[in-house]
Amino acid sequence: MRHDCTTNDRKDGTTLPDPVYHPPMTAPSPDLTAFILAGGKSTRMGTDKAFVTLDGQTLLARALNVARSLTPNVRIVGDPAKFAPFAPTVEDIFPNCGPLAGIHAALRSSQTDLNLILAVDVPFVSSALLHYLIQRARNNAATVTVAQTEGGYQPLCALYRRNFAEAAEQSLQAGRYKIDVLFTPATTQTITEKELEAAGLSPSLFRNLNTPKELSEASDSAKHYDRKPVSRVSER
């Protein structure tokens, strides 16, 4: 039996300045693979979110650009017929089972131990934020390195080691599709909102876009970030 994942969208709030965290000047890392989750149905947007435009770029282009600043190993999890022209693609092994299936397929295909999972609909994610998450993951043996903001865990902008695929597969086979229930204390490095803010990184960077209204509001203020809690799991 399969179950749909749900989201918990929030409204825009006050704005914060751009993040001030400055990552070290390093070349893209070949020991890291970045996966863009773009296989969702985009039912609330009414059109494929990967190809909607924000500030002159598609959401897919924005995600690919920031991922390629981190590693030469960038893949798209989604339909090859749509996405093969943009990057190598990976298809879900468990189709129509939500974001956990995308994470599982990504990790099963990966040749690196450390893997960035990034949803296509989080367009405000910056290279500074991702460098910070990667640095935290490299300095810890945890299976998952994930931020937890006031709105909950942010599993679709997080670092996963390949062995997370085993827990994901067991959960998918059992018809359980929630991601954060797999974040056990023994295997998860949780980054708090206070830690993000101490690094000069706004939790609003995780804000996702699921509807035309959210896209329109984001277009009006593409360089600012709201302080309100963000969605727990963005729609695929």
C-alpha cells in the first residue's frame, strides 16, 4: 500500500539580508555527488516546477548552477525524456513513492560516499549554505547531515551517505514514505536553526515554491528571504 507525502506550506514574513557565511575557496569536489530531485508531479503548481522561471532562470537551471559550483558530479533524479539534455539522469526504482524514492534511487546510483540531495523547488539555496552543510558532513561520521528549522527537518537539502539507501529501501518496501522518521539520533547530525544563524545563514534559504502564488511572491522579492518557518518536505 502506498501513501502520499504531505507538505506544510507557510506564508512570507519579514526579510533578512543575504547570508554572510563565506565558504573556503576550494575547487569543486569530485568525491561528492549532487542530485537534483526533479521527478515530482507539480500538481499544485499546475506545470512542471523544474521549468518555471524565477528571476530570469528556470528553477532547474538555478539548482544545476549551484550544484555544479560544488562538484562536477551532478545528476537529475527524474524522467530522462525531459531531463537528459541538461545532465545525466537517474530514475526512481520505486516509482510514484515520493521524495524518499528519489533519495533512494540517487544513493543506489552514486559512486561517492557523500551525496547532496537538493530539491528543484528550493531556489534560494546558496552555495554558502551548501558549503556549510558539506563541511559539517565531512567533519562527522553521521549517515545524514540535515538542518532542522522551526518548520521541521529539511531533508531535501541535506547530505546523505550511501548507506542511507538501505534504510530507505526497507521503508519503501514496507510502504512507509516519510523521510524524517529514518533520522535516528545514532545516525543523524542535526544542524539547529541557531547554528545556521550563528554562521550568518538564514533558515529562510530553505523556502520552497509549490504554487503559482508562491512563485509570484518570490518573483517580487527574489533576493530576499522570509523569516517564517518553511515547509517541512517540498512536493515532488
